[in-house]
Amino acid sequence: MQQRAPAADPPVRKYLYKTALDTSAASYGCHIAVREILPRTKGLIQLSIDDRDIIARSKYGRDIKIKILGEYLTLRGDTSVSNKMYVLRSGTSMTHPDGIKGLSVQIEALYSFTRMLTIGFPPIRPALLDRATGRPVNTDARVVSEVFDIYTRWYEEQLRTDFKDLSLPLAGSPYCWIGEEKGMKQYLKKSL
């Protein structure tokens, strides 16, 4: 009888977690959430806010932000349907990105990682494209794995250079986010 190799331990995430599966038709799926430290107040606390705002409101420092980026990379291979909502434009509320095919938790992780490197409302949406063909690649397992490799190398290089002089992880690669052609320079943070 052949013995199976022991299953790998699931990644330990201190600041991110995956929500329970929502089976309602309007919001089917699950998503990545940031563990939040709510402020002490007698007033109302808005709960539907961008992850970057949750991180700021929780008073997470630079070191924790760097750890959160690393935790996003642990969602590699998670093809669960994502029901994540974002504030995509100024003056709007949280909404699920319309018309995005193949929005899985692993794509959400890469997109949320990218948004953490930006300020304001960048024009990108959570749809990866092949730069040469313009073809959507969210559902191409080989390409998504390659993109995770690109993000992992970028993250490891940034750890070595202390996250100074940031660039987009996909800059110079065969892949980009839909909307990236509208220009990202004004939204990109200079350092973390």
C-alpha cells in the first residue's frame, strides 16, 4: 500500500482571512478580508470601506502592511469565486466589479495586493490581460501561476530594497490589469 505524503499545512495568516461562503444568489462566493481593529467611539462606525482604509483605521504600521502584502501571496491557487466589493470611483459605494469573468480569490489577492501600492481610485479592475493580445487570462491557470511568480519575485526584491522606489509588479511583464493603459503613475505610491 502506497503512503500519501502529508498534506501541507495551510498558510498561517495573521492579518488576512477568507470569509465564509455566501450562497445567496446576489452575492455568491467568498472573499479576503482584513482583520480589523475597530476604533473606540460612541458614534457610528462605517463597516463597508476599502481594505486600505481598514488598514489605516486599524493603525497598522509599515511593517504590518508589508506582512499583509506577503499574506496575499498565500492565496495562490485558490480558485473559489470571489464576491469582493470595492470602491472603484470617487463618490461611489462598495460594489462588485461588473463584467469581470473568472474573478477568483487568487485574482482578488493579486488585485488587492496591487491596490495596496496605490492611492486614490486607480483605473484598474480585477481582470488580468495578456498585453500582446488583449485576451483576458483570469481563468488561465498557467498564466495566473506565472503572474504569482512575478508578484513573488517583486515582493522578495522589495524586501531586499526596503520597499523604496516602488513600481507595479507587472511592469515590463507580458501581463497587465485591465485599465492600466489609462496610466498608473499618478496613483502609485513612491514607497510603502
